[in-house]
Amino acid sequence: MNAVTRFYENHPINEQQILDKLAAEGIPPEKITPQDLSRFDQDHYGGLDATDRLAETLDIAPGMTVLDVCSGMGGTSRYLAYRYGANVVGMDLTESRVEGARSLTEIVGMQDSVRYVVGDASDMQLDPDSFDRLVSQEAFLHIPNREPLFACSYRVLKRGGGIGFTDWIAKDGLSVNARQRFADGFAARDIASLEQYRNLVTKAGFVDVAATDLSVEWREILGQRLEMYRSLEAETIAQFGQERFNGFVDSYVFFIEQIDAGTLVT
Ligand SMILES: C[S@@+](CC[C@H](N)C(=O)[O-])C[C@H]1O[C@@H](n2cnc3c(N)ncnc32)[C@H](O)[C@@H]1O
């Protein structure tokens, strides 16, 4: 198990925690809808609004084939299927995330429009020219070898296809120390600058490249997410121990401090 899969095997948000939350609201598994899951299964900033923005930017339309790279618990994949009518494949490196995504998808009966594969985004074992769109939310920071990541992305997309992703962006002043803290606390293995990203995607062959800084509008959300993680104290300690809980919350506080200092944008 590498640092990334270890991080996600011990993550405060997981399939069981989502089902427990719904059970606490009085919703048993057989009554859960995709919309119920969507309130808890989005492991990225901005939740469904952020996914809508990506989907609208990419003009995702009914019947399109979409690859959701680093799909986690499958929240984005399911949403693109039920809201936009896409046929989605979610890919993730962490086996328990893929198992959780499959199980949640079956619970809501969406297995015909969404399926998941275990795989490394920088070495995709998928057919070339097979997707209309590729999306990824809040995950590329875990992937140090980005040239193969974008080369694979380009290869699996059909001609005229499109890619859209959200990620952390390093600004001047992001120190070596801060990068190390993010590596230790979040398994963030590389945080690229906007210029590095532009070079990477254009080198892979993508054209019409655009970027939007969402830090200001997402700053409030980050504070809310920190409070949500703090509210999971008892469950997180019971599942993974006090040290894991403290480490996660401390890292999150540090992350928000870096956003406020302007050394990191999202
Ligand atoms: C913050 S989660 C985001 C999950 C999902 N995109 C979402 O927004 O709900 C990051 C995910 O990236 C996955 N991941 C990290 N490195 C990966 C890689 N090289 N290939 C595929 N998945 C990877 C992790 O296992 C984790 O599930």
C-alpha cells in the first residue's frame, strides 16, 4: 500500500460513514436515492455546484461517455449519470474506494449507467478513443507523474473530446516545508503551478486551455468542511484512532492557512 492508498483506506469520509449518516436520518439502505447519497458522497470542495460547473464547461450531454478519473466513492460519477444522462466509468487507485463506489451505486440501482475500475490514472489500461469527456475532481495532487497522466487522458478521449479537472494550484511562496506537510498530512505528492499545468496539458495535445480560480468562493466551504471533519471526531477516533483524527484536522487547518496566505489556490 502506498501513501495515497493508505490515506484513503483511513479516511474520515467513507461508505460506512455515509450509510450511518443516512440511517441516523431514518433512511434504510433500500430507500436511499442517488440524491440522498449526493449530500454525503462528494469528496471535493464545492460539492454538486462544482460538478455542475465542470459539466457545463464541458457540455456534458445525455448519452455521452465520461471517464471520472480518481472517482473515490463515486459521487461525481453517479451525479453525472443521473443529472446529465452520461454513461460513466469511474477509475480509482484505492480498492476499498472502488468497492465502496460499486456498493453505493448498486444500492441506488445505477449499475447500468455507472461502473468502476481499479486503476492508476498515470497508467490507464483503457481503450483509446473511448470517451467523450474526462473529468477529475480534487485528486491530481496525489499523482506525481503528470506527463503520463495527461498523455493517457488524451489517448482515451475521442477526437474532439474534452477534459476538465479541479485541483490545488501552487503560488509563489509555497514553501518546501509546506509541501512536505501536505505530503505527510494529505498524501499530496505534487502541487503544480498554473504555468506547469498549462505546459503539461498543451504538451499532451490539448488545445483551448482555460483555468478559473475558485479559492475565494470556496474559502467558506473549506471552513464548513473543517467543521464537518471536526464533527466526525467520535466516529473517526473509533475507526482510525486519536492520532489519525488529530493529524487530519491539523493538516486541514494548515491547508486553510495556506489558502488565506495566498500560497495555494483551488
Ligand atoms: C479527494 S478524493 C476525490 C474523489 C472524487 N473525485 C470526489 O470528488 O468525490 C481523491 C481520490 O483520488 C484517488 N487517487 C489518488 N491517486 C490516484 C491514481 N494515481 N490513480 C487513480 N486514483 C487515484 C484516491 O484513491 C482518492 O479516491
